[in-house]
Amino acid sequence: MTPVLIAQLSLTLFVFVMLLSSAAGMVYFERKVAALLQQRMGPYLVGPKGLLQPLADIIKLMFKEELRPRAADTLLFTLAPVMAATAAFAAFAVVPFGASTTLFGLLDEPLRLQVADVPVAVLVIFAVASMSVYGIVLAGWSSNSKYSLLGGLRSSAQMISYELSYGLALASVLVIANSLSLTEVVNRQAGTWFGFIPRWLIFLQPVGFLIYMTAGIAETNRAPFDFPEAEQELVAGYHTEYSSMRFAMFFMAEYINMVTVSAVATDLFLGGWHGPFLPESFGWIWFLLKVAAILFFYVWMRWTLPRYRYDQLMRFGWKVLLPIAVVNLIVTAAGVLYFDVR
Amino acid sequence: MTLFYLFGAIAVGSSLLVIAQRNPIHSVLLLIASFGALSGLYVLLDAPFVAVIQIIVYAGAIMVLFLFVVMLLNAPVEETEADLARPYLLLRSGPMRAGALLAIALGVELVWALTRGTETGVFAGGSVSSVRDIGRILFTEYSFAFEVTSVLILVAMVGAVILARRERRAGGAPE
């Protein structure tokens, strides 16, 4: 065991634990922000300022009775939440969240703050995002209940529709960055234009950023696109029949997916760990701040906008978002080719 | 080498299990497992781009559509008991007979291809790890095959649209 290998393994474990706790933290964050937006108190009884509320929720969920419909497909019913959670964790493996560090001289070689530095990282994220639909669809089908099935069908239709725009938004960033590696995409956003505008890609790709965020919200099934679990029509959608920890796994997967989408948006559009005032070794603070800002935006959206109607969602995805994404990609490619916009 | 045999075993095993399933949803899932193992083999061949594309296109897009269709049809039983009682595939009903013939043809082809010798086709680009090289070769050396494939997909798309339209005109409610 070399020190680098130990550092790599502990980094993997660290990311895993951080993602787990980020899901719990998000539950608290979301409830507090929701309370703020609705002029309520939010959780405040368990622990100081209600900080231990997520922990109490988890303990409650663990001790709940595990129910399974008699007509359910046992194998797939058990497998579906596992698939959802696995896909959620897998995507973050290729997301870099800080500059290389030697941990204040502890290591001989610098360690990349990224679980796996894959040369095609952006595509890996897209691939994992496209795999995350399986958990939801299979949960809907294997429950053998009409609400679950409808929720599962809606979610697969929605995810397929918005995946295209999501992919095209990624592609227009790649055309500018001229690389498929997330680390390289982040590193080319270092520095400033004219000394005060940070060289973040959001300034070159404002449309791409909007498309990415819209499609990202749809991909993670969040309001205003939360049809798979529209409670007024579908009880709870694909996880209607789930209870106890299996339900908790879906819940966790949704929050981790949100964190991943925000982290990827930070890396692609907001300059990752690059920012003023802090030395590069503390760049991860910038990264966390930016991710938190996007997550706040997510929660803000949910408690501000009403849910779309299903046909509106489909029409918007195919007839508005996709054409804009295609035009954006073509304009970007032309800009790079003829005007050398880099 | 261990990894090669592992991925190979998963790919072959799950492919065989695909056709052994009675429930089409399980078949779809096993096919996804097989694609995953194939993409692992591409990684071992130092072609990460091809591996990821394999996942995106097959496991991520095509199989989701398969799953969607199978779920909508929701017909887990695909053959009758009387049909299964017949001992030989060639005596069973129409589609199975055609399928059996195709399988035999494919088996013969496979044996022929494997016994032809050990010469391997040399990839014109040399390396498949670079996206740039793949793109260049695809649009120069293999541009004809590329364009023909796109026409083929266009034809399939037009066909699907026509089939969907005809069904609606026959009196069924629009979806």
C-alpha cells in the first residue's frame, strides 16, 4: 500500500460519506428554505435549530415496517431502489471538486480531488444520467400498481425527452472547451477577461447554461417537472408502494442526483474551484459555495413555481427546448470555427 | 486477462439468459447487463470513448425504449402451452419458425467466421482511444458506411411514423 493508494482509497470513501451526508443535509436545507419562503419556522425541535431532524427522520424510516404488495415482482421490487441509488452515486465518481493537492506536504505526488480522472468524463456523466431512469421505471413496473406504473411511464417519457437537450447543452460546452475531460474544462476557466470578468463558460454559453439547468431539473424529477410523483394525481408515483428504507433509498437518490447535477453545472459553467480571493489549494471552498448556490436555486424553484401539465411538459421539451439546444450548438460551433471564440 | 474472462463470461452468460426468460422485462434487463459487460471489454481494449458510447446509445437510449414498449404492451406470456409442447422449434408457429431459421443461419455464419483463420482486421486509424481520430476516420475512410447507416435509420423513422399514423386513422383514440 503506497501513500498515494491509501489517499486515493480514503478519497473514495470520503466522497461516498460526503454524498450520503449531503442527502441528509439537503433534506434539512430544503425544509428550512421552504419554511423561509412560506414564512414558517421549519424543523426546530430536534437538536439546535432542528439540525438533527434528518437524523431523526432516518431513524424513524429504519424502524418502519417494510411492506411489499403481494402481486409485486419480488426480485425487481428489491432491485429497483438499489439501482436508483447506485446510479446516483456513480455519476459523482468523475466529478472533480478541487485542484490537485498534496494535503499540506503529506504526500509526495499531488492528489487529484476526483475519484476517477476519466478522459471522457463528460460522456460518463451523460451515460450514468441516462441509466438512472431504470430504477424509477422498474420500481413503477414491479410494484404492480396503477399509480406506480403511471409514474414510472411518465418519468421514462420525461427523462428520454429531456436527455436530448441535456446532451446537446453538454456538447456545446465541449465544442468550446475542446476536451471531454472535466478537469481540463475547469482548468480552461481559470483567470479573467479584462481583469475583472471571470473566464467562466456561463458567459460564453448563457443559453447552454439555461438549457442545462432546465433539463437537469427535469432529469432529477424536481418541481416544476415532478410529474413522476405528482401527489395530487398519482399518490406518490413510482414509489407509492415503497416503505421504510427502500423508500429512503429513492429519496436519497433524488437528492444525490440534485447534488451531482449542481456539481457538474459548477464544473462546466461556473469555473469549478476557480475564484478570486482564495489560493488554489482552498478552491474547494469556492466549489462548495457555487454548488450550494445552485442547490438553493433548485429549492427556490420548487417552492415558487406550480407544476406544469404533462402535455405542456412534453411540448416544451420537444418543441421549445430541443430546437433551442440545436440552434445553440450550431451557433457555438460556427463561433468556434469562424471567429475563434474560445 | 482475468477481467477479460470475467466480462466475457458475463456478456455470454447474460446473453444466453436473455432468450431463456419467460418474462420480457427480465430479458431486457439481462440484455442491459450484457451491454455493460461489452462496454467493460471496450475499456480493456483502451477505447473508453467507444465504451461510454456503448452505454449511452444501447443501455441508456435503446433499452429504455425497449423497456417502455414492453411495459406498455405488458404481455409477459409470449407463447402458448400447446406451442411449447411441440418438440422441435421448426414445427412451432410462424414467428418462431422464422426465428429458428435465422438462428441456424447465424450459427453457420459464426462457425464459418471463426474457422476462417486467425487473421484480425487492422483498424485503419491505429488508435481508437482518441475521439478526434475516431471522428476523422468516420467521416473520411468510412463516410459511405456512415451515410448509409443514417439513411437506414431515417427509413426506420419514417416507417415508424407511418405505422403510428395508420393505427390512429383506423378508429383508435389518439394516444
